[in-house]
Amino acid sequence: MVYEKLTLIQNKIKVSKSKYNKFGNFYYRSIEDIQGALKPLLEKYRCCLYIRDEIEVINGRNYVKAIVRLVDIEDNSYVEVSAYACEAGEKKGMDVSQVTGSTSSYARKYALGGLLLLDDIGDADNMDNSNLGETKQGLSVQKNVKIVLKEGSDAYERVVKALQNGYTIEDVKKKYTLSRDIEKKLLSMVSGK
């Protein structure tokens, strides 16, 4: 029965990327955002969530393994997922416990995202998406529609993330019209220059 309830929760949960990182110039969702959106659904579908961490050493590096278990409290069936995050050797302004804590939060957020099918690219544009075509890892390809890509927009942030995940400028051009300046900037990001 837990899989039926998980499907209902996955289809109902909405967690926007409402936090903004000025340093990285991107929007994100926090683990608190996810948990806040999830709590009413857990109550509604009579489930509970259990999250725990394990530390694993892999090739001499410390990894936090976050394990998320969704339990159907009516029959005790459960589904479990995990995600790993590697501890940074050192982070400016953080002591060792803070580094581990932030790594734990990161791993937990991605374990929850995997369980709940939360996308890792971005929120939908404020536009009519009725003619969306195929999707490749979050970069939607439009059919017969191109949008002018503007720096600083949510779409721009998704494109940057998609390029970091292996997309090419040609993939981006299938959906967006790029000015010379924007194309030049994106190309320099891809090439690392």
C-alpha cells in the first residue's frame, strides 16, 4: 500500500525554489521547504517519514549517506531511498561539525528529492507550456516556439544548470533565441574561459 500512497504524495507535492543564493546567482529549495510541504501530505495519507545518516569512507574521503524511509502507518510497509554527499575537506568559516552538518543537509535534500520526484533544474516559466515537447533532464524542448533568453531570469538559471549537466549550446538554441552577448557568455561558461 505504501507505493500507492507514495504515488499520491509525489503527484500532490509542490515545492518551489523560493530561496536565492546571491553568491551563485541561483534559486533553490531547502530541506525545510521540502519538509514543510510534505508534512500535511503525510498526515493526509497516514504516513510518516524517518531520516537518518551514516558516514562512509570511500577512497579515503568521508561521505554522508542520507537514508529516507516513508512508512505507511496503516500496514507498516515502507519504501527507502538514499543519497550520498561528500564532505568538503575544509570550508571557510565552518568548523568540522558544521561541514558535516551541511553535507548531511545536502544529502538529505537530494534523498527526499529522489523519493518525491522533485526536479533538480528549476521551476516552470510563467508561460503557456501546452506545447512542450520532450524533456531531457529538465531542459524542456518546445515545439515551434522559441523564447528570448534573458540573463537573470529563472530560465537563464535552468540553462546554466543544464549546460553544467552536459547540454550543448545547440540544445539550448532549440528552445531559446540567444543574443550574441548571452551566447558568448554561455559559451565561455561551457569552455571554462
